[in-house]
Amino acid sequence: MTARRAHPKTPRRPAGPLTRTDADLVRVRSAMWRIAATQGEHVLGWDELRAYGPLRTMRWDPHHEPPREQPDRAVLYASPDPRTALAEKYQKYREVDPWTDAPYLYGWTSSRDLVLLDVRGGWPLRNGASATLPTGPRNVCRAWAEAILDTWEDLDGIITGSAMDGRDTYALFPQARSSTPPTPLHARALAHPHVYAYVHRWVAEIGYGIAPRVASR
């Protein structure tokens, strides 16, 4: 009698070719929010996908190892809710810092429907992983993102649940470049009085703090 082989709940990377059905694809044309530095090193444009990667601190970078410039595997993280953008951006210390590197809150609406692979539901299980994939180790998520882009270059990206607040969030791939409008609908510093008032309310909702402004910043 042949012994049965146990399968890991979510393997380090896909064990075989990935598959999808039409039901695994979500088409969205929604608000997009992201927070990005406007000063310091590695500043990107408001709608610019990051070509360098993968970064160990990021969850869904689809780049190949080792880290290097890979424009054809670039990524941009955005969320339909600004609270999720805050929760994701400042998760390390759970403290929003409106001062260092002059971060801006950018908001826009995609100019066309985005076609995104939905990894929130049954797709991971049918492909040898489990529903824990989106909240698993970052290196595992990156390996799966790499395989997703290897398999389907036509995808605009993925839709998943934020590992921090559980709300929807997006990792957009190079195909999504054509979906951004010429200018954002919203572009203001987190420290701007009008935005700062909202930040105070949002951090209370997600349980984060706000970093004090100090002279050295």
C-alpha cells in the first residue's frame, strides 16, 4: 500500500501550472488611493509602477530574484479605501508619519475596467494553496505573484484582502499602466490641514497613532 503524501497548506510556490476560470476574474473601475513619498530617495511619480524589486518588505511584488530593475514586472499598490492605504503603508510601527519624506495621499479613478485575479476566495485552494495565502509569509505571496504574472501577462493585477484591515486592496501589474488618468483627482500632503483632519479620524478607526513632528524632520 502506497503511503499518502501530505500537502502543505500553502506551498512556498505553486507546485504546478496555474489555472483560472472567468469566475476568478474581477472587473473593477473604482477609486484608487495610495500614499507615496515626494522627497528622499527612490521617489516615484504618483502613478508610476515600481520597477525595482522584489522588496522583502512587500507582499505581492511579482519580480524575479535577485532584486533589480524589471520594468516588465513593475508593481503599484493601491486600495479603494484610504484607511486601508494608511494601514498598509504604516503597518511596521502602526504609526502614521505625515512628516518624513513629505508623503502625499493620491486618489484617482481608473479610466477603464481593471481585470484582476481574485485571490480572496476559492482560487488559491483550486491551485494547491489555501485561503490563508493572502495573509501568509510575504516571501510566499511574492512567489505566487511571480507565478501569476508569468502565467497571465494580460492581467492588470490581483485583488486581495489587506493583511492589516481585511478590506480589499490591489497589486497592479504593468498591464494596468494604461488605466491611470493624466492627473489624479486628489493630490495633497498628509500634513495638509484638510487631509490631516481626516488622518486623525482614520487612525482612530484603525487603532494607529500619529508620529509627532520634530525639528529634525
